[in-house]
Amino acid sequence: MWLDGLPLVYRSPYLSRLRPAFGEMRARLEDQLPATLRLSRVLEWMRHVMEESRNAVRTPRLSNSDSDDLGQAFSRIPQDLGIEVPIDVRIIVLGSVRKLHPLIRDEVYHIGRELLVNAFRHSGASCIEVELEYAPKRFRMAVRDDGCGIDPQVLHTGREGHWGLPEMRERAERMGARFRVWSRAAAGTEIELSIPNSIAFASGTVEK
């Protein structure tokens, strides 16, 4: 399937729209968080995200049409950025699609968007993949490319005007997620964000 000039590979259906209230999300987190995760830390992260949104300092929000379709949203980023260099971009969705909590979904999008921006502008890659996996125990996003790899200094400090990888890792840890980076010179980069089921998903699974 081709979407906006980009190859789009789906093994599961599109998400439908869901906007649960903040209080409902808090209640679900209180009921489902494993004992190893501190609720206060996650709720602090949620308040932090909402405050950033009010101050309009975050990256652009998802459009209404893409609000529950991360694959669609990521596929639009090259066009939004005006990318003209021919790069093979694949958006791969694995597993039975489930609704993400809205705040989690937005944070995943913001992190993924920044990773794609960096890959398009700095990696020199000929192929970039975004893999979204809806697994029984987790949601996982992996962004990988076959480019030049990440300079060790950039790994530690980031680039001016962009979120650095340390900040992305901090944001991931705030919401109880795991953030991992693999990169070698001339061997490409893969960055993975993994979020436990109890934090990532809203109730129910939607299939079409």
C-alpha cells in the first residue's frame, strides 16, 4: 500500500478515535501499574506533559484525522518537512492494533517525529523504517536507518535546536518506558521506545 508517495506496510487495522478524560487515565494507571513502577512518578510526568501543552512549547500536535493513527501521522512527516531527497521510508505496524492513552500516544509521536527529523537531516540514510508493535505486554516503537551513525558527542548532548537523546531518554523514563540506542559509524542507527502494557494502552482492542 502506498500513502502520500511512501510505502506503508500494515499487518493490522487502523485505530479509531478515543479521547478518555485525564481522570479516567489516572484511575486506570492507579489500578494497573505494576508494583515496580511508582505511580507518583508517572502522574508527575502526566502533569509535566499537560503543562508543556498549555505553554505551547511542544512539537506540533497530531491532526484530528491522525489522532489515533500513528502510522498515518508518521507517514506525513517527510511531506511536512519538505523532504526532497529520495529516501525509502517504510512504516510497519505489527500485532493487533490497540488504542494508546492520548498522553502516551502524543509523547510517542513527539519522540518519533524528532527521531525522524534527525534521521532525514543528519543520517545520510537511503532507507528509514518506523516499526510500531502492539504486543500483549507492551507497545514498542523502533526507528532505524542505514545511515552514517550518530556521533558520540551528539549521543550525549544532542544537536542545538532539537531534543537530544538524553532528553528523550529522560522523557521516556518519566512515563515508565525504556529507551535504547544502537549506533555505529557507517553502520546506521536503531532507537527503540518500549512502554509496558499497563501504561501504554487504553481499554479494549479495535479491529477492522
